Amino acid sequence: MTENETSPTFWDELTSPINLILVFFILYLLYKIIKSHLETSGPATPPPPPMAKLRKDMTVAELKKYDGSDEEGRVLLAVNGIIFDVTKGKRFYGPGGPYAAFAGKDATRGLATGEVAASDKEYDDVSDLSPDEVASAKEWEEQFKEKYDIVGRLLKPGETPNKYDDEVSEHKNEKKNEDKKAQ
Ligand code: HEM
């Protein structure tokens, strides 16, 4: 360096071609971030109206249509003879979901054995399950009771359905205690 040369100032550094490119790139990224934030924080789409609560005992054949593929999109499954409304877990059980095989089905055997598949029989007699498998199905049943509403009982051939006063009620969770009696 000669005596006449001075060391570059901060401004000289900032306006060097490479730094100018970097500064513009950072500003561009900031612009994209702010823009995407403004777009997502815009007026939210209103949540869908709550689905009417369903109370009904069903046969395997009746349960079948509740696989989430119709317009209503309701998803039910059964474990240990109890039918649960798992619609709020639709990302698991809805069409294309990882556990869609359980939708509209008796999932007892699959959940007990760890196989994501359900029987197509008129009624799946699970009395052949091992004690460990029975315990596993029971754990799932307890988990579902915590998380989902009970719809009713899965009817064995020849069994008659209970009559529920609140077969379709707009007020979800209102009769949670009555649900427990349904088993
Ligand atoms: C590699 C093995 C597996 C992995 C990594 C896995 C992972 C997961 C994950 C991350 C969730 C979401 C949990 C949540 O967000 O609450 C889930 C949910 C679930 N898994 Fe698995 N899973 C596996 C195997 C299985 C098997 C073998 C079954 C039964 C046959 C099963 C049944 C389920 C069910 C039913 C749910 C939904 C529970 C609910 O409704 O809250 N999973 N699994």
C-alpha cells in the first residue's frame, strides 16, 4: 500500500459489487418473508360449522359408509365393540391418510396386532387374540375415549340397537357422561 492510498471506508466496503449483490439479495428475502406473512395473516377462512353429534349403534355393514369419503366427511371406527367418531383425526383416518384402512371398520384386530388393516367380515370375532394383543387393543380404546366422542356399540349379528334420545345433537361434548354408559 502506498502513502496516498487510504484504507476503504465502511461505505466503500458496502458498495463493493459483491456486497451490493448480497444486500439486494437480503432485501429481496426480507420482502418475500414480509409478503408471505401479510398473505397468511389476512382474513382467515371461517371454520366449518361443527358436525352434528351422532349417537347410534351400528352393524359392521352400517359402519362401512363412514370412511370420510362422502360429502359429510364423517369418519367412524370401532375398537372393542365401541364406535368412535374420529372425524377430528381425519388426517390419520381420512381418505389417503396413513390409517385410512381403519376408517368405517372394526379396527380392533389391526390395532391389537399392529397391522394397519381391518377385517371385511360381517363381524370379526377377536376371541383368538393373545393377552398382549387384548391389552394393546384396550390401550387404544382408552386413548380413543380420551380423545374422541363415542357414537355407540358395534352390533354383533342378531343384536338390536339401543335407542338414544340424542341420536343427532348439535351440542358436542354435552353428554359426555352419557357416552360412557353406552359401552
Ligand atoms: C413405524 C411405525 C409407526 C410410526 C413411526 C407411527 C407414527 C405415528 C405418528 C407420528 C402418529 C401421530 C401421533 C399424533 O400426532 O398424535 C401416529 C398416529 C397413529 N398411529 Fe402410528 N406409527 C407407526 C405404526 C403404527 C401401527 C403399527 C399402528 C397400528 C396398527 C399405528 C396406529 C396409529 C393410529 C391409530 C394413530 C392415530 C391415533 C389418533 O387417532 O390419535 N401406528 N402414528
